[in-house]
Amino acid sequence: MHAHERPSVGRTGDTLVALCGLRKEFAARRTSAFGRRRKVVAVDGVEFEIRAGSTFGLVGESGSGKSTIARMILKLERPDAGELSFDGRPLWQQTKAQERDYRRHVQAVLQDPYGALSPRLKVREIVGEPLSAQGRPRAEIDAAVTRLLETVGLANDAGQRYPHQFSGGQRQRIAIARALSVEPRLLVLDEPVSALDVSIRAQILMLLREMQERLGLTYLFVGHDLAIVRYVSAVVGVMYFGRMVELGPADDVLRNPRHPYTRRLVSIASMRQALGAERLTGELPNPLSPPSGCHFRMRCAYATQRCIDEVPMLRESGDEDRVNVPKGRVDVPRGRVGVPTRRVACHYFAEIEAGAKAATGPKAEGA
Amino acid sequence: MLLEIRSLTVAFGPVERPVRAVWDVDLSIDAGEIVGIAGESGSGKTTLCAAIVRNLPRAARVSGEMRFDGRSINAMSASELRQLRGREISMILQNPMTSLDPLFTVGNQLSEVLATRCAVPSGRLRERAVELLRSVHMTAPEHRLRQYPHELSGGMRQRVLIAMAGSTAPKLLLADEPTTALDATIQEEILVLFRELRDRRGTAIAIVTHDLGVIRRICDRIVIMYAGRIVEEGPVATVFSAPRHPYTQALLASVPVLDGDRVQMKSIGGQVPNLADLGDFCAFADRCPNAVDQCRAATPKESASGDRQRVFCWRADELS
């Protein structure tokens, strides 16, 4: 068995990454020398778990905080509050040796395959670099690189060439090969196919799925294309302005969305309604002075006074979605083990779903 | 016919081994029509747009005939071109970063457009600029006027450009990947804006994009390009429900669809060909499941059917 094909440590279905009450703030620039120092809350009390061997899809628009979460998991940003743990150990109490290990266990594949690869290095050097950083011997690196290039479907002579000689899809394969080189357990995929051509996207997504099945990898897949996220994910979390508004099995959430925001996204993506049939009125919230209560209320057709007064908590949305998969089953496709129950952060999702809630029109500030 | 293009070819590189970014393209756009031009990178869709406003690099060799509103674009003088660009044909480019001047505020740049193209008196410039920004759903428009392009997100920059392009009620709007940088809910709003522009002012819109969803959502007609040539063209409803060219079929199958029990997706094998290696044969033959000897020997002829639909495939009639 090749070294990189050994099953990952920790059983499939166990919690690999856990976020609890995670919060991240950024300081905004003062508009004048005497102005108040203001802050933007990029991530506001987010909680979820990523199970080993499965894919967690994080959906949201730009500014929703999904990339900030990815960066915190990559240990590139430090949360201001809350817990973030990997394999049961808090990320921010690691020793030097543990941190070194962690950086090997968690790798990233980012959106821009052009910016991610050094133009001055040959592909062989790029793919082997994480291994040299780990201090592996030359011969081992060479063998690993050859194997990795083959794994991601690149021609044998690819290693001798430079990144500019490859197309976008091929570069993304190189980035994936580099990420896999150190036998990671978690891949953070931040919009990995958004910059690629439509026909190439399918190739890369299939490669990612195949890698997961073969190597037992765990993915955090950050994306905005709902169909693609549903294709790769077992569980999906929908973010809106720093908060998670809906969470649950990907097929359920994206087929039968409950939060008004998710409903809106799904309605657009599935083209269920004609263009402009249902307009989102109201302005996007200003991140410097977010609305009280529910962040979505200013664009929501069902908002009431309660949505202004009270922040809706992410709560379980009913028993009918509870998925009971026996523990220890490993042949479940896409790592659908221990899929969490459906949770929604909306005061009125049940009434809306039952058609018992009349649209009230969006509520403006102070209405 | 607002825009009529006949056998347009744009070639680069050495004469003996030319790279034809656009090769023998015939295309017409009616007034008030929304046409989607689809294709992957390298298919020639962006070059086609640049050719229409004669904004190609000097090295480009152009042949063919282009007529806009009864006048030949090929024969236009520099001053006629200036009148054409911006006032009659507006353009929204792919990269909002490079379309705005980093040294001037958004307010400066909007005012310039309004003053030179729309002859708005200086006293009303600010008010009109705020109106324009509001029309593209910018938050805090008064504040944005004082900001520089680098202070805006990519999506907001694109919205500024859309506001500028729509300010003059052009006859034709060429939009190159106009919504690619935008979020789904905002993208939807922008598409609604495009349609309003067409409905209110009769502006014809050509949307160049790789996002088939956008075309399906807003366009009347779709033109699919592959390796510099048009491979299929027709009404959106017809082409999406019954594509005739194998490339169109493969492209549609590679887009995951959200509805249904499972998300299905098929990938297209192989790579987009090198444009310099193409000769007088079907460029898709190497990746095509139905290719026969004829496909590798000669360029497919147009096979037209009613409803302004046409396809360039030797086997289209036999297989559909």
C-alpha cells in the first residue's frame, strides 16, 4: 500500500473539526481622525462540526464570513472568541510540534490557480515543496511527486514544465497534488472551481470526489454555486452576514430550504421562478452597522417586529429530518455518516413552510 | 438589423501559422434583442466583442464586414468611432479593476461620463450620480461617490461600470462577463436591470459569458462559440431543451443542475485545442463522441432550420 493511501487516523464519521461560538472581528478604518474606531463582525457565533471522511459545504455570498472561517481553520486568522478544535484538541493551545503537525494535516486549495503557483518553479518543485519543508529525503520526494502527478491525472513529463505552460484546470490539478503531498487529513477548498471553465469544473470536482473516496479525506468546501456544493457535500451550512442561517444534510437543505434566505438562493439557482418574479427589496446590510435582530430581516418578505427585537437562534427544525446511520458503517457514499439534524435560524420558518405566514413586506430600520 | 457581421476573421501571429481567435463568424443582432454569446476561455467571444468596437490590438489582422445601424464599422473614421463607442455602443468589460481609474473617486468618474456623454449640467451631476448608483443597488451611494475604486469590492466596481454603461441609453450594450464577479442575489438584480434597460430604452444587449445559467435566465437567443467559430445558434428555449451540436450537448451536461434527487454532472474529456493548430476541419472532432473521417477533413457547413436556428456539424441532421 502506498504511504498516501493508508486510511486516515481517526474513524470515518468522528468529529474532525469542531467550531463552537466562533467569532472574528476586524477593525474598520476610521472615516476621520476623530471618528469612532469601528469594527466589522465577520463571523458571529458560528458553530458546526466537520465529520472525518465527509464534506462540509459552506455557502454564502461575499462578505458572509465563509472565507474567514476557512482562514481560521487554516490557522491564518485567530478567532476573537469561541473554540476551534481539530481532533478534539483546541487549535490555539498547540505546542510548536503540534502546530507543525497540524499544518501538515490541513492543506488548502484556493480559487485562483494562477496566483497559487510560483511561476519560477517547475511543477516537480512545486508539488515536492511541502515535503522538502518537512525535511524528507530527496529520493522519497521524487517518488512521491511522480505518484502524485499520476494521481491527479497529469502526464508524466508535467513535472519538468512551468505553471504557465498549463491551463487553469491543469494548474488546479497541480495545486491539488501539492496539497495531497503531505498526506493531509483535511483539505480546505475555497472556491476551487470558480475560476475554471464549465467543462473543466466537472473534471476537477470528480477528481476531488474520487480522492476523498480513495484517501478518506475530509473536505471543507467553500462555494457559492449551490448545485456544485450539493454535488460534493454531505452537509451544508448557509451563511448570511457572519451568521449561520441554516445547516443540515446537503440534499435536504438545498432541495427543501427553510430559511427565507436559503429559499431565495435556491429559487434563483434552480430557476424555479422567472427572472424578477420575486425581487429582493431592501438594501444589503451595512457591515459597519448591522441591523438589530435578524440580519436578513431588511430583505425578508416575512419580517415582523419580533425579527427586529430578537436574534433568531439556530435551532433544530423538526424530527423528520433526523438521520440515523449506524455508527461504524464505512460504505456510506460521500461519508454520509452521522449527518447532523437540520437547524434553521428563523423565527417563522415553520409558518412560512406551511404557508400560514403572510408576507408582510420587508421592514425598514425602526419600522 | 442593428448589428450585422459577415465572415469576420481576427488573426494574430505569423501569417504562415496564424492564430485565428475569431474565424469566419456570421452574426446579427436585432434592435432590442438580448443575445447570449457562450463559450469557454479561448473560444473567441471576447475578441469578437473587441472587434465590434474596433478595439483590437494593432497586431490583429481583421477581415470581414461589420455594419452597425446601416453604417459600416470597418469604414468609420476616428471621430465616428468615438461617437459609436460609449454613446451608441456601451461596453462592460470583464475586469472591473482595470476599467476604473485608480486615481479618481467614483464620483469623479461618474460625473465625467454624465457630463461628456449625457450633457448633464454640472449643478445636477452629483444628484444624477447618486441616482445612477442607487439604480444598481449600491448601498450608501452618497458615501460611495467619495470613495476610490480600490475601496470597493469587485462586485461594487462592476456595478459602478454597469451604472456608467447604462447612463447613455446606448443602442447596443456589449457586456463581457458582466455578472461573473457578483453574488447570486445581486446577479439576479443586475440581470433585471439589463432587462429593464432593454424594455424601457430598447437597448439591444449582447452578454458574453461562460455562465449558461445567466443566458438561460435573460437572453432571447444564444450563440455558442468553440475555438473561434460559432458552432450553434438559436432561440434559448430551443437550444437548451434540444441542443443539436455535440459540444453544446456536452457543455449543458457538464453543468450541475440543482433540482432533482441527485446532482448529475458529466465532464468533457480532453482539452480545448491550440488555436494555432487548427486547420480546415471541425475543431471539436478530437473530443467529439460522434466524429467521423469527414469531421477531420473539412469544416462543417451551416445547417439551418426554421426559427433562426443553425448548427455547424456534419452529422447534425443525421443524429437529431
